[in-house]
Amino acid sequence: MNRLAKIAAAAAIALGAATVSAAAACNNDASTETVLGAGSGALVGGLASHSIVGAAVGGVAGGLIGNSIGHSNNRDDCRRAAARHEYRRDRERDSYYIDRDGNRHYY
């Protein structure tokens, strides 16, 4: 039970650390998520197997998973930024008034 408790605690810490960088920017940089994934994977792999090889395998697997999550966060952030920009552009385009002569004036 002691080994299972250590693995569960390491997984909880790794999950908590991974959510810290959830607010990624639209800059195609996933290095923070990759490093966090590799570190937490190495920690969990080392505790689960009690060997350096397990830590190395966990680190590589965690790094790949963290990189994938980082790129997914970047895509989502880029989509949100593009939607916000499109909304602003539509509002600016539709901001006008028509004077008494029927001419349209934009703000």
C-alpha cells in the first residue's frame, strides 16, 4: 500500500503542476508543457519501477504527452484569439449611422 500511495501522490503532484501552465499563448511554444510532462513522467516512472530505466522511460513518455498537450493548448488559444479578432472586426464594420440624406457614416 505504501508504494501505491507514493505513486498516487506523485501523479497528483504531476497533474497539479501540469495545470499551472494551462493558460498557454498562441505562440507555438510547447516547451513548458514538454518539460513538465517529462519531469512528472520521470517521477512517476521512477517511483513505479524503482529503477533508473523506469524513470527514463517515464520521462520520455511524459515529455511526448506534455508536448502533445502543449500543442493542443496552443491550437485552442489561437482559435479563441482568431474568433475574438473576427468578432471585433465585425462590430467595427457594422458601426455606422445613416444621416438624413441617406448617406452611411462609419464610426
